Amino acid sequence: MIGLALAKSLYALPTWTRVVALVADHWRLQRVLGCEGDPPSKWAAYRFATKLRENGDKVERCIDSVVEGLKAKLPTYGTDLAIDASDMPAYAAGHRFTPTGKVRERYSDPDATWGHRSAVSVRKGGGFYGFKLHLAACTKTGLPVAWHVEAANEAESLFSAPLIDVARGRGLLVDTVAMDRGYDIGRVHEECAERDCLPVVPLKQTPGVKRGDHLPPSCEHGTWKFAGSDRKRGASKWRCPTGECRPASTWIKASRLHPLIPYGTDRWRKLYRGRSAVEREFGRLKNEWGLKPLRVRGLERVRLHADLTVLTKLACALSRARSTRSLAPSRSKEPQVRGRAAGASSGAGSGARSPSGICHSGG
């Protein structure tokens, strides 16, 4: 049954009924799941989903163990994060009036709410009815680290600190967090400072920014140069470009206008470019792993759907990481290893994510 739950996201199927039908039609998939000749019914699958919702702590422990395995194989996993939220339209109608013009008295999904999403590519921004997935993704590996599903009307900035706490609780060493301009709030910077995490957020055009309060200090010799930051002191050091001023340097306390990674520096630009990792991960989860469209109603069911989808993605990443050779082959065995690698790559290409030809390489 656990394999059936993973197959649901692996083949991007929206309902348990279609998953059971797929397993019933392919004996090779039945062999992989351990139910050859006796596939489970759709009623068993829906009962299993109910048990998963009732035992959410066991699902969390499963996710924690997979993250722990990824951390052991990928040392940079979870060091630099990118946080954002994405829309999950509900499997229900949220309009106040019915097609006949009457006021709607009950909603098929009472947990869903109206929210706003920004324009992306050719998609027009505006309101939507459903939920929001708040996700923290690793900018180095592109894999999810922590996530949470809430109603669409919840503010995104409220979940930056909880996501960092979840990542820290899973044993990850979070050092920096890149977020878009919507998270540029003093409270978010303070929460990151309390967790010894450096925020990388572009500035909003507030009155202080328009006055130039965020600019580095200057004197008659020019603009002062950044000379490093001290986390224990919670301040950054700036020096006179010529050193003629007395004192020649000064410390500026960390704040929203003066973070420990100053705006415009090469490190700030590099870290903020990594924020696109969370946007790419939203696209992969929705289009390749079956996160969208939703075919369940209720916040608890939607959360379980997101947990199983991300868990499948992380489990596949852990399997690939464990099957990768960590040591380089010797020169004497190089031709033989290359031949084996070529054969393995040709075999894997014909069986990946295909029900009729399932790849059994790598366990």
C-alpha cells in the first residue's frame, strides 16, 4: 500500500481509482509492489489514505528519515534555502452565486478560501479559490526541504520562520534564506536573526528607501566600502575608501535596511539568483509529480496529498544519490566501467516512469 501511494505521484495520477486501475493492468508493476495476481481495490486505497491522515506523525517520521538520508549523501542539502508560496486551486467552486443566480448556501470545500496569485509568464494574475503551498527548497540541489499547506488567504510572510524551524528540526544547517519582495518586512528579518539565518530579500520602495536610508555611509572621500559582518555582534563593518577619516571604520547594526549581506554585493546577487530554485520546484511538482490538479477536498486531505507528492520526489532523489558511485574508478578498470555505465544508461532510458517497462536497476 505504501508503494501504491508512491506510484500515485510517480505516474502523476490525480485519483486513487486511476492508480488501482493502472496496477491492475500491468503485472510488472504488481510485481514491484508485491501484489502480483492480487492487486488492491480502490476501496482499500481510500481506506489506506484515511489511515494515513489519522497517523500523520508516522508520515512525518518517514519524511524525516528520507531527509536525513539525503543530508548524509548531499552535504550541501539545506544550507541555502529559497522560500515562496504557490497557488493550489481547490476541487470546488468558490463563487457566492450559483449558475442559476441564487446565493450559495454551502460550499463543497469549506476549508478553501479566496486568495491572490501573481502573474507568471503568459498567465494572468488575480484571485483564485483554494489553498497555498508554502515551500522551502534547497538552492544547491533544487530539492524541497520543508513545506506547509494553508488556506489561500493566509499571508505568505507568516510561514517563513516556521519553515526554517522545520528545516532546523530535521537536522539541516540553514545558513541563508532567499525570498522575494513580498517578504520584505521587519518582522521577517528579526525572525531570521533570532534563528541565526541570513535573509536575502530585495527592498520595497518604502519612505525610508526613497530617502536613501539603505545606502552605505559616505564622506568627502567617497562611499564607504563593506569590510565584513560579525554575526555575534549582529552588525556589519564599513570603512572609509581612503582611510583618512577618524575613525576610519564604523559598525552598523543589522536591520532590514542594513542586512549582514549588504544589498548590491556579489554575494547578495549570487544568493538571490538561487531563489529561482523554488519556482522551478513548484513547476516540477505540479506538472511532473501530480501535485496539480487537486482531486480531494478539505485541508487535511490536501496536506496529505502534498506530503505524499513531495515524499515521492525526495525518495526518488535519495535512491539516485545512493546508487551513484562516490569513488572514481581506477585507470586499469576505466574501460570496463565505462562499458558498464553505457549499458546501464541505455537500459535506464527505456524503463524510467513507464508502466509497461519498469526499470529495476538500483534496487
